[in-house]
Amino acid sequence: MMAHHAFNAREDVEGEYAYEGEVYWKDKTVEYCDTLLEELGADIEEVTYIEDPWVGGGNAGPAIEVIYKGLELATLVFMSMEQDEDGEYLLKDGNRYSKMDTYVVDTGYGLERWTWMSQGTATVYEAIYPEMIEFLRENAGIDYTEDEEKLVHAAARLSGNLDIDDVDDVEDARGDIADELGVDVDQLRTLVEPLEQIYAIADHCRTLAYMLGDGIVPSNVGTGYLVRMVLRRTKRLVDTVGVDAPLDELVDMQADRLGYQNRDTIRDVVRTEVEKYRETLERGTRRVEQLAEEYAREGEPIPTEELVELYDSHGIQPDTVEEIAEEYEAGVDVPDDFYAVVARRHGQESDDEDDAEDLAPDDFADLPGTDRLYYEDQNRMEFEAVVLDVSERDDGYDVVLDQTMFYPEGGGQPADHGTLSTDDVTADVTDVQQVGDVIVHHADEDPGKGEFVRGQVDSRRRRQHMRHHTATHLVSHAARQILGDHIRQAGAQKSTDSARIDLKHYESVSREQVEEIERLANEYVMQNVPVEQEWVDRNEAEAEYGFDIYQGGVPEGTQIRLIHAEEDTQACGGTHVSRTGDIGSIKILGTERVQDGVIRFTYAAGDAAVEATQRTENALLEAAEILDVTPQDVPETAKRFFDEWKERGKRVDELKEELAAARAGGSGDGEEVEIDSTTAVIQRLDADMDELRATANALVEDGKIAVVGSGAEGAQFVVAVPDGVAVDAGDVVGELASRVGGGGGGPPDFAQGGGPDSEALEAALEAAPDILKQVRNA
RNA sequence: GGGCUCGUAGAUCAGUGGUAGAUCAUCCCCCUGGCACGGGGAAGGCCUCGGGUUCAAAUCCCGACGAGUCCA
């Protein structure tokens, strides 16, 4: 698509906008359009301009459609109104609009449509990527007779003329076209539909090639989510139309055509995503099958509620559900406004923002910009300066100097700490912020306006920040070498003890890859290459290194600061060590997947790396000491101990059961009473719940009613009743438990309960025969 | 950024507070000349982790970790 724009402002609002006056408006725009079409070789007599008001995205205005030989080639939009409840104009979308202070020309010329027009192919798709269309048609086995080909050609041309705004129903439009061509609508559909799907595949593949080629990583959030949706839709189309080629191959055809260099990565991403989709579908299918079976059994249709759940939480489209449900002869209840129902489920979003600005820029507006000494010599930690201004705050003082060595918080690097001293006072600096060009030091004492101060930066803290900052560049660079060129930074944070960087990647990172990255990053450290900074014109920097230098965000200003470390170049305002060797070493502490498609690496550099390694080592040594083996033997020994522990657990269970059987058989210490013709055994064991249950089970095996109690942990009971005996175990336990201050219950043949009052256990058990009789009578 | 769902045997999943289950896979036995199938049996569980509620938690509540999904 091609376009030109003009930003106009009304004369009475001069000075309020970045632009003023009128550049050009409707007449001139149409004139330009005429000229362009003529230049392209169009017969100007065949051009028709149709005015049609435009509304969209809260703005509106007149618009002109440019039709050439019946085909819409361009739209010229004149945006001049904005949505306004009290506006004087009521437009076609039912909203009210009022005039804006500015008015903007927004044009769109369909370059590809022009190509189509000039080539005379059936559709625009054959005009712009004929090889791909041919490949897909052949692969899917779509073959037409000469007459059919003519029909399709004619239908395509008619479709091209449809005013998309006015087409509410594609089926109606198809009917109109069929009428016009004098054919049956069903015949037209079977003829055209597969072809339409092929066009969609080719076009989606191009979209995917663009998105993936430009380094977007599929994800469940943001732009990455869009890629995923397009990819899945394309995969569905490929399967529907019966194209027998892997999707990564199709996308690659477009990536190749568009001249992307990272084609291997693109294919890899597509393959990974297709596999993920396949798994999702499989999971979904199993789920739907279960539901379908369930509802089919009850003779009810699958309710909308379930469909929403399937779609929203599991990503299964209603039509997929219908397909599967059909096999189970289950009905499906899909409402027409299905997606509206889903939307309603999400409800209203609350957008309360609380970006409280601690420092008001106005406070320091009159002060000159602070000279930033930390860029001149990043290794110096001492300096002298004059106090230009001091403002008292609730919790201290904001001090502004003429120059400073203190680095203000920014670019993911925390502020420096340190002191500012005069002959009389020493103020601790606990925070440093940049406000406009002024650097503000937050201190606990007032050094005095106009005083001469000596500044001392906490050098251990700062050096750790420098190490971590340079390490961040190296880790990011190393990750790029190991994982691929698509690796982009999604955020970073440095501190004294560790640093982290979020990288976009399409699959989880293996332990081996982490080790590789760590090894490579440390190799850069050991090479001890200089880390250089330079201030350059941003346009020159972009021209030479591309937009990839903005990994950490896009800085302001025409001059930007570049940091070169190894082969890595980034725009960066942070402080860095002067040689990579100064980092000491880099230890990657761990990775986590912070969201789909974003991996967080946490690592430590310098002292912190040593400390982190020592911490892990200490944990290992401690474990080794407990097990009384060497650290190397810890995994094996732990495994053996774990296995043994499981083995013993099983043995204990077996013994408990044997013990229970023995107790039940001997029944020496249990009291026996006859309830009707059944023997009830009342026994106190003082054992855990497992043993009580086992004993009760063993007694029931012998055809006896079991009432066992324990005072081991509070008071606990298990009551079990053999089949065919008219005693409800739940009632018995309920009565027993209430006497020890608790509760209980369970099925009629096996109940458990207890309470905190173990003192009352004995009395409760003594009352058990009476309770049993009472319950039987009830 | 927000919402929702899930985490139980090697795999797929049941289990809505009261004795942890099914199917497949594994191993053993039977059936057969052999194989497929079939029949019988066994083994296999820190119910993701940490708190809380309860006489009692796989189950309810909170948090962490992991997986999935929808929306902006």
C-alpha cells in the first residue's frame, strides 16, 4: 500500500500543535491522485470518484473512493471530526461528532490492486505471488475446466468491486454475484470456496513471514498472540482445503520471496507452534469427547456455558465442538452471538492508573542541567561540586549540584548511593533521580545552598552495577549467538546482588543452552576486550547498526550514547566497566518463563557471582555432611535414601495391616458386646488413623462391628459395620465425636471422626455399647 | 497488562471433605505349534510445593512454581 498524508491545523489554534496552517485539503488531494494515476498509465476518463463519509476509531470525516474500470484502487480520507456526545453531527454509526482543531489527509493506494489491474489475472493474489498460488492449487488438486476458469475469473472481478462496508453477509453477496453471472449459487460456492481458501492461505503465510521475519515471537500476550492466532487459522485452512505440505514450508516460500535472511529460525518457530497447536487440539478433542459422551447419554445438548468454557479456557472453537459432538450424536447449542457471550464473561476492564510523580519537574525547571561526570570517567567515584539548590522534603533534602558523579536511576540500573560532605556536614545520599536535565540527589542532611561539596560514590555498590550492566549486554549477546537472531530484550533490571534480563524466545530454554550461554558470556569476559562508549548522531547510529541497538528502550535526543562490548552494540545510558575482564565472572543463577514467549535470565557478576556460587556450594556441602558422603555422591545417595524411605513406608503399611489383623484376631483387649446377633468389638488402640482403619477393616472381615478409638493425637474414632447390619456408622461416630468436642462422619458402613478432648475418650468408649443400641433402635 | 482452566501411577484421565481409582503401557502366569487376540495376577503414588481452615484436606481458602487458554 502507498499513502501520503497532510496535517492541517485551523488558523485560530496556532501554537497549540506541532504543525500550523493548511498544507493541502480535498481539491489538492484529488489532484495528486489524478496525477499519480496518469503517471502510472491509467486512462483518466475511466476514473470515478465517489464520495462516502468515513467513520472509524473515534474519528470521522468525508472520504472519497477512487474507482478505476470498476475496481476500487484507493481511498482518500479527510479526517476532521472526533466523537463527542454533544457534537452537532450525527453520523452513520449512530454516534455524534464535532469538528476538530486539526484536519488530516489520510490516503491509501492499493499498490497490489494496481498490479492486479495491470496484469489482468483472476485475482490480486495471482498477480502478486503467482508461484505460490499455483503450488497450492496443484497440491490441493484444484483443477478447472476452461468454462469454470472463466466463471471464477468473472466472479473474482465482481467480488473486487464489492463495497466491503456494505457487505453484511458474505452469502448474500455471493448470491448477487451468482445472479449476475447467471449460475446457481451452490455451484458457484463449490467452485470458488476452495480457491478462496487457497488465497487466504497464501496471504496468511505472507503475513506470518513478515511477522516472524521481523522477529516477533509467538506468545499468549501482545503481538505474539496475533501471530499465534494467524498461524492457527492458517493451519486450519491448510487442513480444510487439503494441502499436503508442512506449514513451515509454505511460510518459507513467502519468507524466501520477501528476502528474509533468518529463514531457518522462521521455519523452526512455525514447526514449534504447529506442534503446540496439535497438542492443544489433542487435549481439546479428548475433553470434548468426554463432554459429548456425557451429554449424549443424558440426551441433552452441550450447553452454551460449556462451549464458552471450552473456547475461553481451552481454545477450542465451537465448530470443532460441533464436529466432534456429531460423532457422539450429541447436540450442540451455539448461540449466534457466541463471541459476545465470551466477551461478556470478561466483563468491564478497570483502568485506574496510579503513576504518582514524586518529583514535580516544575520545582527544578529554572535550574541549569547538571553536568554528568559519570560519563566522562566511569571509574572515578570522587568529585567536587557546588550546591545550586536545596529543597526540603518530608524525609530529607533534594540537593541539586552543578555537576555530579552520582548515576541517577534509569535504564534498569538503580541509583548510586554515597555521601556529599562539606567541612561541617556529611549527608548520606540514598536516591538519585533525573528530572529533565537536572539530577536530584536525595540526602538526609542539608549541605547548604552555595556550599562547596566533596562527593563520594559508594564504589562497591556502583562497581557491582557496572559489572551487572555490562554483563547484561554480554548475556544478551551470548543468548543471541546460542538461541538465534530473533532474541530481543523485553526488559532488564540490575541490582547489587544480581541482575535479570527478559528475552523473547519461542520455546523453553534447556539446561544445556543455559550452560552454553553462560560459557560464552564468560568467554567474552576472559577475552578482556575494551568496552567503549561513544556519542553519535542517532540517524547515523540507526543507519549503521539498525534498530536492534534499542534493546533497552529508545532514548530521547538527537545524540545517543552507544556502548560497544565484544561485537555487541547498544544504545545505553548506563555505566559500564572499561574492559570485559573487570566483570570478573558471570554466573547464571536460573531461568524462568515469565510469560509464554518470554524467558527471564537471572545472573550475578563479580563479587555477587562468587557469593552466589558459594551459597549453592554451601547448600551442597551441608547436604553432603548430613548424608556423610562427598558432594559428588550426594545425588546418588539422595536417590538411594529416597528409594529406601519409600520402601520403608510401604513396609510400615504392610506391618500395620498385619498388626491390625493380629489385633482383630486376638481381640484380647477389646470389649465385646452383642448387638442383635452381631458381635461388636470396642477397642482402644492409641495408634494413628491408618492403624485404626486397618483394624476396623480386619474386624469387619470377621463379620464384626468395629468401634476403635485412639488417644494418640487428640481423640479419634473409626467405626465400621459389615454388610447387612442395620447400624449407621456415621451416626455412631457422630455421637462418639461429640463427646470429645469434635465431629465426624462418613458413609454408613465406614465412618471416622474425632475431637480435641482426649480426656473424654475413655468415657466415650465406655458409652459405645449404649450408643450402638440407641442408633440401631432409631 | 487482565481473566479463566489445569497440576493425582510411565501415559491419558476419574475422584466436590471421610479406606487414593480406571484404562493403556510394564512385569509374571495361563491359553496357542507360533503370532495377533483373549483370561488371570503383580508392581507402580511426598495426589507439584508451602501455609491456613477442620476431628479429618487429593478435595475448601491463600501463596509460590509449572502448564494451557482467551481478551486488551
